[in-house]
Amino acid sequence: MMILFYTLCIRLAVPVLLLRLLWRSRRNPAYRYKLFERLGYRLLNKPESRASEGDQWIWVHAVSVGETLAVAPLIEKLLNADPKRQVVVTSTTPTGRAQVERLFDKRVSCCWVPFDTPGSVARFLAHWRPSLTVLVETEIWPNIVLQCKRQKIPVMLANARLSSRSARGYARAGLLAKPVIASLTLIACQQKADARRFIALGADSHKTLVTGSVKFDIARSRVIRQRDSLLEQLAMSSDRLIFLAGSTHHGEEELVVAAFTQLRKNVPSALLVLAPRHPERTASITRSILAPSPFHWLLRSTGQVVSADTDILVLDTLGELAALTAAADVSFIGGSLVPHGGHNPLEAAAFGVPVITGPHTFNFLQIFRALGRAGGAIEVIDAETLGQSVTELLTQEVYRREVGSAGSRYVEENQGALVRQHALIDQLLSD
């Protein structure tokens, strides 16, 4: 009964969702790109250059940029392991879709995820006919899961995580959530706590495994190549210390600039790389925060080099944050000084870059706690403590190296999830 009620609500919400996408497209036209795909219509044809008889199609759904980057090593391994396996990747946001296209170009098929109505999902499945559906992290959509179950398509929740906050929300919707979670074929959890929460919500304990997070299995060589190329394009002096503020949200940029003001009193040549989580906010940030400041700032999208007079580089492009993270001397992880829940700190840690975070880290709570215990992350509470921590790290090289080395060791000790989750996909496809 709850599934029927949910489906009715989603169907009634479709016109509102379409209007919301059109409204958001005023600032970002990509929101209205191929709008009918979201209803399961006008889907991309299977590419003849890659499709052949006997191919197995795998549907991977990664909602946005963070999930796409997290699952990218797994998609790469799927593409390289067996030429008979083809991948279609769906996204919800334009930034997520752009990230898929940038990472994989024509090697995967890319489209919008269908709205979670029976009709939209059925049309999508009839078109792609996947042998396996892989949902990433927390993307549990009732009609997607149940439609796949009816058509005997196994559904794996890869790199699965479930915060205590999200678990409480699912528990309140128990009559809806429990049969959906119980219908998942396999849940590959990042942590033991995630597995316990899924089992408490109705997941089969025999199908709920702890594999670790593929976010630890970072393709270092690819990022290093991109970093070296980007630094050459920017003509950035190797003597400048870089303070990176990555994936920042509304309310954080002014705090970061205040911290940078404090830093420059001690390190006059330091460069701030400011990377808003949503690049469409760039105009608002430059107008309200950077323009009134005394700093000279530059938009990465202009293609200009970073001169000695450049104080702040605004990363308003997609696909370059990882490279600049690898080039940074200290990295603040955005979404944590405001109650957004934080973002993935592992890329910075993997390259030996000290991590600074605010107190709001519930999206990656266990990772931040473990990284902090290992000595690779420092927690701050406001602009003043952020400025103090950045200044200490950039003026004390030995301390900076100790924190960075502790983070990289923590990442290395937790690698291996990529191999384990790929083996599980092999098993599901073989079965």
C-alpha cells in the first residue's frame, strides 16, 4: 500500500519536478538538456561502434559529481576487464553528467536517470535491457529497485553508506523503505556501521557485506599527469604555497577569504584556490565577496596564467579539482563549516595534503573521525580557527609533512575495495 501511495505522490510531483528543472535552467541551461530522457523517452541509441550481440549492459547510477568520482575507478575496471560488458551511466545533475562525459568520453553511454515512476523506469529498462543495475552510495529509489526485481535484473548498492541521520529517516518510512531495501540483491558497504544500519532496516544480512570504500583506490598516476599539465597551463610559480578551499557552499566563501586574509599576514605570497561546489554560483561569489576584497582574483575559465599579482584563483570549471588538490599544500574540505555534511577528504589525503574540515561532517563522519585519529585531518570551527590552522601548516614545513604523511598512510591502509566490489559484480553477472 505504501508503494502505491509513494508512486501516486511521485506521479503527481512530475509536473512540479519538470517546472523546477526549467526554473533552474534559467541559470544553467544544461538542466533542460534532453529533458524527455527523465521520462524515459528519446533515449540515446546504443552505439553501434561498441554494441554487439551477446554484450552485457551494466547500468550505473551516480547522482552527481561526488558519486561519479567515487565510482569512477570501478567503472574504469569494468570497461577494461571485459570488452563484452558495456556501461550506461545515469546522473541527476548537469555537473554529474559533465563529469561522466569528461572522464569517459565515448567509452560509456551517458543519460539522465529516469524519474522514479513505473512508466519512466520501465521505458528506460526496455531500452537498455541491463544485465545488472549498480546504484551508488545512497541512491535507493523504490520503483527502480522494484521494477528491476520484477524483471529479474539484480541490483547492487555499491560503495554503500548510510549515516545515522539517514537511517532514522528511512526508519520513519519503514513500510516503504523495508521492502525496497530487502529487495536489493547485494549491498557492498563502506563500513561495519553502514552494514548494521542497513540490516536494521530490513536488508538480508547474508547479502550485506563490508567491502570498504572504492574512494580509497584513487588513480594517482592519472591525477598526477593532469596536475602537471594544469600547472604548466597556469604557469604557476613552484615557490608559491597553495591553500585550496574545495567544494565550498553558500556561507563558506566569506569565511575562507577571511581566513586567507589572516594567512597573508604571515605568508604574503600564498595563493588561494577557491573551488565552489556549484560553479554556477561563481558570479554571485565574485560580485558579493571577491570584488569588495583587496585581492586580485582570476577565473580559471578565462584561460589566463596565474601571475605573481594573482591572489585568488577561482576554479569555475569542472574536472580540475582533483589535479589542483594534488598540487595544494593544504586543503580545506567545503560543506563542513555550514551544516551540509562535508565532502570526501580522501583525494587530498592520498596525495599527502593536510586536510582541514569544519565540524559538520555527517556525510563522511567515520572517514573524518578515522582520518583525524590517524593525524591526517584537523577540525576547525570558524574563520579565525581556519586561518590559524592554515597559517600553522604553511609556516611549519615539518608539521605540514607530518600531517600529510599521516593522511596518505591512512588511505594506503584502507585500499582494496575496488578489487572486492569488482569481484562481486563479476559474480552477479555470472550468476
